[in-house]
Amino acid sequence: MRRSTLRTAVAVVTAGLTLTACGSDDGGSSGGGGSDTDTATATSVEDFGGMDALVEAAQAEGTLNVIALPPDWANYGEMLETFSEKYDIEINSATPDGSSQDELNAVESQRGQDRAPDVLDLGTNFARQAKAEGLTAPYQVATWDEIPEDQKDPEGNWVNDYGGYISIGCNATVIAECPTSFADLLDPQYAGQVALNGDPTQAAAAFSGVWAASLANGGDLDDIGPGIDFFVQIKDAGNFNPVEITPATIQSGETPIAIDWDYLNASFTETFAEEGVEWEVHVPSDGLFGGYYSQAISKFAPHPAAARLWQEFLYSDEGQNIWLAGGARPVRLPAMEEAGTADTEALAGLPEVTGTAEFPTAEQETVAQQVMGERWNAEMSG
Amino acid sequence: MTALIEGVAGAGSITPETPVRRGRRGAGAWRYAVLAVLGLYFIVPIAASVWFTVRERDGVSLETYAEIPGADGFAEAITRSLAIAGLTVVIALVLMVPTVVLVNLRLPRLRTTVELLTLMPLVLPPIALVVGVRSVLAWAPDYFFGTPLAEAFFALQEPSLPWILVFVYVILALPFVYRALDAGVRGADLRTLTEAARNLGASWPRVLVSVVLPVLKTSVLNAAFLTLALVMGEYTIAVILGFETFPTWIVRISGSQPQLSVAVSVLSLVITWVLLLLISALDRRRGTKESS
Amino acid sequence: MLVVLGALPFFLYVAIFLLLPIGVLAVESFRATDPTTFEETWSTASVAAITEGPYRRAYVGSLQLSAITAVLGAVFGLALAVAVLGARRGRLMRRLVLTASAVLANFGGIPLAFAFLATIGNAGVVTALLTDTLGLGLGGFSLFSMAGLALVYLYFLVPLMVLTIVPALEALRPQWREASDNLGATGWQYWRYVGGPVLAPPVIGATMLLFASAFAAYATADALVGSSVPLVTLQIANSLSGDVVVGSENRGKALALGMVVLVGLVMIFYAWVQRRTQRWLA
């Protein structure tokens, strides 16, 4: 304890002396030993002089700070491990259960600290907000051209990384008949069992769940209202369970039916099989809603080279296939399928999808969010 | 306002100060009914939790408890929380012992202000306080980035030992520490003792060490214990400021390793309870020995 | 003069770590973020917003829940304290209950929520007992409602009451009861003229404490009901973090300020009631 007090005091004094001696400097280069101001503004691999130079610069930094990446979310556990081993870079994973807002808060409040996040994985609207607030650094990965135009920011401030469809997961060991569509959920046999992954005014997964329900009940990408009406119906039927889905709640039997992203539900299948629980995942036949998350590099990243190397890794065939193995659909999938570089086994393991989904635009999302914010609490609470 | 203060005053003590009242005839049935109903209410959820931790697919096993010491992040989280708790206790005592002594002996006019200030953390919602603290911490990167003050702010938020948590927890602990110390000082008639000591020629530091502290030993112990319980159970502020302490670790693994999480909670409850019982027992013995 | 200096550290500390954050909260509640340009300006929009719609509902919900659980907790806590103190083998029972109270008063959040889920949740032992063995259901009782939350809140409120009221109960000397009996007073008269007036202020004070504690509770409600029950603390936490709605942090600060003001008002009301009670009982 004394040592840490001393250390703190020494740090403060040394920092003070160093800073007053050198004069105030650009914020991006403080913290993180050996980082170059040029690294922080590099916008592609060429700026480093090739992939090897990037790897070298990243290894010189030696660390990568990530945030809000649960290991069982779209196979991030394997992604982090593979990257760390391949490039011999230590990864600090902060607040794995954090939300997109938590990530942006961290970038702002931890600016200048060594523990500030380097890279962000955000809900799309938050990626746009991050760019508007000047928190992102533009970067175009080597495989930039294979990413569809509507899945990325023109300068590279954010890029969609992986996505999936809303699905209905079901504990087949406990439930006699698993629901395969939203309409099924109103059946009285599911009393108190239908749960979302969080609060729709908070979590993108839950928000998308309600939107999918809307599509199944006469709504469309411009109108999320019918979805909220539907969930009010579920609540009135006594089928709604407000507890947030986690492996714990499913295992304990508290939430046998989970409306969540298909890759999240799919990740449970294997874990539960070990426990002797049969977990089924169905993408609902009546409401097909897809959504992507977006990657961004923090403008104030303490380890800019490592951050860019991470991006390169994620969008390489290897990285994209790791996500595919986690049941998510990586953004380069169409290109990879054409080139034959997609992992066919993992591809076959994806839940079946009937029909094609459209993805909402930024304006549609903002409108839907406002409707949700006004109506959900009012109609679902009490 | 004083009644609330009086009411909380004794909250620092867990040992009987007056002889226990004997029961009255005929009230026995009612008493047992109350104890039975409330006892059931408190025991059943804990029992259900324990049952959840030992229940395996094919029988009962204590495996979950054996996993605790080696669990990922457990050692780190609990040592960090204990360190924070220890620092909180020390700072709270260093801050409050002189203040309580001064208020009681020399500055009685300050008493109301001090009591009001120490009452505030008790009724102030922690979530409101933490929102304010966060806003203040945000000044560093926003307004004086690059200055030594900003560096100091950053040092406060060092994740391995976040001093900002210590400082905020001291505020949360103030009501209990103040009440416990104040009750001890008033109960021991410190004014007479210190006057006597001063008359015999002791200097103020000597008085503090040889007269005040021994008299306050019990109160200090009570205050320390309540602070420890508070810090080890505090979740809201730690989670919103983004630090990993024992309670936030329990929550973090509750999603993926539910049995382990519940086992740790139940175990920490039981251990805290046993510790408190021990302290209470020791205290009682010391009390009876010293009384003449 | 030197003596006043001795009290300075305390005041300085409280100023920095208590008064400053609250002050900042008050000031920043009057800022708002434009949802499209993300710029911050001075405005009363946040403060105005919190008096309407879902936020007003949240305040009402929180106040209702806190009031109900405070009163229930006070009643049960008082009953438990009296029962414990009067028991024959008093010392051991007293020590057990008091130490357990000190521990349980700090028990909350996810562990508590999970304990109740394990008891009367979908897969709870009591639920299973009631449905499978006894054939009854839970009778429409849901853990995820105001009532359910109240049941869970009592778990830490009753111990808090016990902790707070036991010293006051012990101050009630048995000699007074004996003297009262000797003078020929009935039980009712004892309580009306002796016991009641002595106990009333601490009991009211303790109830206030329970109210503040229930009002401020966050982790337990979050773990159990999410947004299903309108509570201010949940709204505040939601405004600080989320994946969906952008730029709501200022509203969160306004909500927090609202909480501080409300609690302040209740404290003033309590002080007024207390003064009246003393006058009335004197």
C-alpha cells in the first residue's frame, strides 16, 4: 500500500516535471512508450511501408487495449487469443459486459491514460456518433475494396465488422415445442419464459429483437410501433420475462426462450450440449431482421500501431473466418464465398435463413430509437 | 433531525450496553411466530442459493466451492477490494478521530454542521454522487489535459488500485464512522479524562495517543468493521466508474459461471458474519474485563 | 485558532469529495446535447424533460416503492427487534441477529436477485414446491413487479431497521415499565405516555433511513427487472450507458439532481414532522 502511494506521488511529480520541461504536446502521443505521432494518423498499411513494418511497429508497442468484448460473443475469445499469440501482443480486455455508450465514455474519460481503449466495436448509430464527436481515426484496411459501400464510412472512420439475424433460441430439454416464429410466442404454454437480451432502450440486441417483431406484425423499417405493440401483447399474455439473458439465466431455467442475435444463441448450443441441455436456434419465419456492428479505431489510442494491426487481422480471411466460426456473418462473406476462402464447415453451421433482409439506414434507426424511447417504458412498465 | 442522528448513533455498536430485557409471560407465542416467519424469509433464499451451487446434473457436489480460489480474477479482485477497504478505514479514521475529539472537547458549536455533513452521504443516493464524481473526473481530459493536475487525476484512476474509489468510499463511510466514534467519546466522558491528563502535564499528542485512542478502541473497531462491510458490498459506484472490485467481479462472472458467482457471494456472506461474531465475542470479553 | 485548523481537513475533504460532485451535478443538469450535431449548450431542456412522461413515472414509481417498503420494513424490523430483545436466551440470539443484520444490510444487487430467482423464479425451489408438490401456483404473483421488488427490498431493509432501532429499544429501561406497573398504569398507558414518546423519534428516523435506502437502491432492481418497473435509479444508469439512444447523459444528470432535491425535501419534511411529534407528545 505504501509502495503504491509512493509510486503515485513519484508518477505525479515526474509527469509534472517532464511535461513542464517539454512543453504541452499533442494529446495522442502521451502514454504508450515509443509511439510515433505518424502512427496515430496512418490511414492504411501503405503509410507504414507495408504489412511487416506495421507488425513491427505494433510489436514495439506490445499491448492492445480492447473494451466490451465478451469472449463468448461471436467467438471473440478465439479472436483475441489468436491475435495475441500470432503477433505476441498482450491484450487488455476491459469491461467485457460494457455497452456501446460505455465504450464512448471510456474513450472520452480515459483520454491520456494508458488504459484507454484502442479499438471499439459499436452499434452502428454509435459509430456514427463517435465519428461526429471526433473520437475516431480513419483507417482503410488492406481488404477495403471487398467491403460493400453501404457497410463502411467513406473515409474509414468506421467499418461494419460482423452481423446476424434476430433468432429465437429455445431450451428444448425443458420446452416441449420450440417456437419457430414470433406468432408462436403468444402461446400460453410459454408463460413467463420469453426474454430479450437486455432492455430495448439500452441494448442493440434487444432493440433489434423488438424491430424484428415489428416486421413480423405488419411493421417495416420505418415503423417499429407494431413491435412494441406485440411485446405489450406478450406481456399481457403473461409470457414476458424481463430478466436479461445470460448463460446463467438459461442454465438455471429462468429464461428458456431467448430472443437474441443468431450468433449469440448459436454459441450457447455447444456449451449447453456439454451440460446435457439441448439448445435449438430458429431464425423466425415471419420477421427477418438483420443488423451489423461496426469497428472503429480511437483517435486517442495509446497504441495506434497495434490498433491498426488488429483491424488488419479482423478483416483478413483468418479473422473473418473466426467470426464465421462463431456463427456470425462477417462483412466480407459475399466476397469470400466467391473467392472460395470462406470456411465451408462454419458456413454450413449457420442457422437457416429464409428470405433476404434489408438493413435500416441511419435515419430509420434514429426515428425508431425515438419511438422506442418514448413508448417502451411507458407501455411495458408497471 | 437529532432523532435520526440518535437513531443511527448506536448503529455502530453491536455489543449489548444494557442488560437484556427479560421476556413477559404470554408474549412467548407471538415472539416465536415473528422469529419463525422472518427467520424463514431470510434463510430460504440463502438456502436456495446454496442448493443451486451444489446441484449438479448427477447429484450433489461441493466442486464449485473448490473452484473458488483458482477462479479467474478472484484473487485479484478480492485483494483489491480488501486493499481499498483497508485504505478507506485508515483515511476515515485519520480524518474523523481528530474531528470528533475536537467537536466534543473544543468546538461544540461546530457539532450541528458536522452532523449535517455526515448525514448527507447516508441519504444521498450513491448513483447521484457517482454521476457528479464522473463529471469532475471528466474535467481532466476536457479542460486541463497535459498538466500535472490531469496526471494526478489519471493516477487516481489507476485500475490496479483506484484511489478515487478509496476517497469516495470514505465519504460513504463517514456517517457510520462519525456516529460510532461520537458515541464512544460521549460515553467515555472524554472531557474529564483529557482535562485530567492535561492537568498531569501530558502534551496534546500524548493525550491523543494514551488517553483518547484506548478509550475509543471499541468504537474504532466497530467503525472499521462497518466500513469493511460497506466497501466489500459496494457495487454501484465501482461499476459506473469502471473498476473491477470484488462485487463487480462477482457480477461479471455471474453471467458465464453462475454457480461460482453465487457460491462466492454466499461464502463471503458467511465469512463476514463469522468475523463479526468473533469480533463481537472478543469485544464482550474485553468489555467485562475492563469494567471495574 | 489552531483548534479550528484541526477541523479543517474534514471540511476540506467533504467539500472536495461530496459538495463538489453535487455542485457539478447541479450545474451540468442545465446542459443539453443536440442529437444531430452532438454539440453541448446551456438549456433547461434536460431539467424540463425529467418532469414528464417516463421520467415522471419513474419518480412516482421510486417514491411509491420506497414509501411502501420503508413502512413495511419498519414494522417488520421493529417486530423482529422486539422479539429478539425479549427472548429468554437473549444474549446469543441478540448477537446472532445483530451481526446477521449488519451483514445483510449490505447484501444486495445480483447475488440477492439471484437468491430470489433461485427461490421463486421460474426455476425456483419454492415455485417448484408450490406447483409440483402442492399443486398451487404462485397465485399470479410475479417477482418482476413492484410487489416482487418490494419483497426483495425488504431483505436488506429489515436488517437495516433492526440495526438502527435496537439501541433505541435498549434505551427503554425495564425499570420504567416496572415503575409504571407499580403506579397502576395499564400497558396501553405505558406505551402512550412513556414508551411511545421515547421510541417515536428513533422509529420515525429509522423509517426515513429505510426510505432513503430504498430510494437509492439500484443494483438489485437492475438485476431483477430491467425497465419493467419504472425507477429513477434505473433511468439514471440507463442514461449513462446504452447501445441505442444517443446523448442522454445530461438527462441522467438532471435525474440525479432531481433525486438529490427530492431526498432533501423529504428530510425537511421529516424534521418538521419530528418537531410536531415532540410537541404533540410532550
